[in-house]
Amino acid sequence: MISTRQRGAPLDLIVAEAMILANSTWGGWLAECGVPGIYRSRPAWRRA
């Protein structure tokens, strides 16, 4: 059964941290290889 879930669940934090780690890792690899990358950022004040 598919149902809605509330925002702010512990799983949200786990996923967000995993995404930060993945992006940081890829950024490091790109930098090591001298390959340019496209980055997108959001202002710190903006909340999803």
C-alpha cells in the first residue's frame, strides 16, 4: 500500500546526508581528474 509520509522523518535526514556525501565524492573525483563539472546550488535561506 502506498501512503503519504510526513516531512522531517529520520529517513529524510539520512537521504540528505547520503546525497551530500555522493555529491562531495563526485566533486572530488572531477577535481582530481581536472574535469569541469556543472554545479547547482540553492541559497542557504531557502528551504524545500
